[in-house]
Amino acid sequence: MPQKKILIIGAGASGLMAAIWAARCGAHVTILEGNDRPGRKLLASGNGKCNLTNLTQDPSCYRGTDPQYLWRIIRRFDADQTIAFFTGLGLYPKSRDGWIYPCTEQAETVLKLLLLEAEHLGVRIKTREEVQSVSKAEDCLLVRTKTWAYSADAVIAACGSPASAVRGSSDTALVIAEETGQPYFPFMPALVPLHVRGDYAKKWAGVRIQASVSLVIDNVLQMREEGNVQLADYGISGIPVFQISRFAVRAVREAHQEVQVILDLVPHLSEAELKARLEMQQAAAPWKTVRQLFCGLLPEQLIPVFVQKKADITTAVKAVKQIRLTVTDAASGRFAQVSSGGIATAGLDENLQSRYLPGLYFTGEAVDADGACGGYNLQWAWSSGYVAGTSAAAKKECCTK
């Protein structure tokens, strides 16, 4: 029986994973990569440290129109299997509060091990090949690039999204979707800084503070995150902001809803506790102004921004614990770690195969799937790559061209 031919578009995390598992299943695998070398985006993941996965797994960690669909894919190749897979390649994982990294804390280690395994399995990687179309051609699929036309039994579109400034980030998945009639959602930035309206921004720029961030859409509280928040002249950033950003961006851009963020600069104390603490200080040092009572509690730069000169303690407490900001937009996609949107899962079967063009699969960021910070986006890449790779290799048909 002829060896099955599989073409993979993109040599990122999910593309390499799909290639390895398809090759392990006995398929002849070729990857078409638009960049001059594979894995550029993977090298930038986790600020170069590559947060592989997370020991805490829950459906809520994966976002999209149908999170339960995403969760079913995750469960077919979960965090434990991911760790076992990379350990088998020679990687030594380490946990930081459940966030799993290579012990080297270098994404280059992860990419090197994936490429070594792919090479060992005979996977061919052709760089500088920008895919322009995917179509049906008699008994196989045809993939056209600027320079050539490739035929295959199955095609796996692991072409990512426009997120990040890494060269080669693109919307190729949506180009393929338009051509094949695949339903999709427009890509929008996720895990991204937010722009806010107000006079605060220019005054607080450069400050980092432990704070809570609450997302309010049309006056309804949606979620709350806490952690290190970075205050910038355009708005706010940091992991808590990233965690809420995909919902904020889609509400602003897609639904045109009123989106606000409430910052609490003293999240470890309730309003009553903070008020009692300040009143105790005032009783011990009645000569201090209300602003001076906040010294040692807030960064000096922020005190005059939120505490008015003649404010009493009650007013000052509300001012630092209920900072309401209007979200106007997000930073551009080049500043986003991932994108929300992509190929609609309603148009895919249980193996990530297109319902519109059999033999065509979608993985990773190409799919309407994005995860929270903490290794969840890479876990989706590993899981979806595994499912698509093994499923494509199991197809009975075989291209004879």
C-alpha cells in the first residue's frame, strides 16, 4: 500500500507536533513554512522561556465559541501526555506553581528537540514557501505556493494567526477558509494590552503594581483577575489584563458594547479594612495629611493621581479601590501573544477535519481557540497537532500522484 502523503502548512508548535505524530503513524510528511526557518513564534513564547503547559486544566482555560469542543480535543492529548511526550524527546520539565517549563528555560531547547525528532522521522521542511491556495484535485488535495503545486492525501493548516510581531504571522487560515467555504470568525488580538480613556494614563506611566482588574461589560461584572499590572501612557498591561483582554476586545470591536475595567490598587484589603488601617494611622499621627497616610502603601507616583488634596479617608479609599476606566480598544495585533477568532469549530468534525473539504484539517491558532496565560495556548497547539496528525495519517485514501 502506498505511503500516505501529508502536507502541513506551517512549522510552528502545532505544525511540528502534527508532523511528528503523522510520521510516527507511517505517513510521508512535508511541511511548507513561509519563514526562512521553522519555529520563529515558538522561540518567542513565554518571553523566550516557553511555558509548555499547565498542571491546572479546566474547560474555562480555553476560550472560543464552543469551549466544550476545545476541551474534548485537549482531553485526547492532555497535560500529562504532553509532559510525557517531551520527556521522551529528552526534555527535562520543571514546574513553577504548576506552570511547566523546560529546565533550561529556553524555548530554543523545545524547538531543537522537536526538529531533531522530525528529522529522525524523515519529515521534510521546505522554508520560504508561502501557501496561496488549497483545493480539491481529482483523488487528492492540491496546495499551491508562489513557486509550486503540491499534491497530498491530507493537508493540515497549522498556519497560525496574525498575532505577534514575529515575521510570518498571518491570516493564511482565513484565506484558505474563504476559498473552501469554511466558516470562520475574524481574528482579533488576545492576551494583549488594553487602551483606556482618561487623564490618568499620562500621569501613571511606568508604574507596576499588584492590583486587581475587573471586567465590566454593559454594567455587568464578567470576571476579575489579580496580579502585577503595568500602567502605561496608553492604558494597562500585565498578565491580569491579558487574561480579560480577549473578552474586552471582542465586546468593543464585535458587539460595540460599553466596556470598562475597574482597578483596585489595594486588593489585599477590603474597603472597610483599608479605612480602619488609615484611621489608625491618622490617630497615631494626626499631623499627617490623607495623602501622607498612603505613603508605604502605594507607589509615590500614584498617590497624587488618585488621592485629592482635600479628600477625606472614606473618599480616598474609594478612589484607590474603584478606579473605573473605559476600554477604547487594544494594542495592535503585533503586541498580542495570540489571536481570538479563526476557523469555526462548527465547521470541523471531532478530529479537526473540515466538513466542507474532506482531508483538510486545521490546528493551533488557525482554529477559533485561544487560551488563558499559563501555557494553555501551547497545550492547545500540542493537543490539536496530535489529533490532526494522527487522524490525517489514518485516512484510508492515498494520493497516487
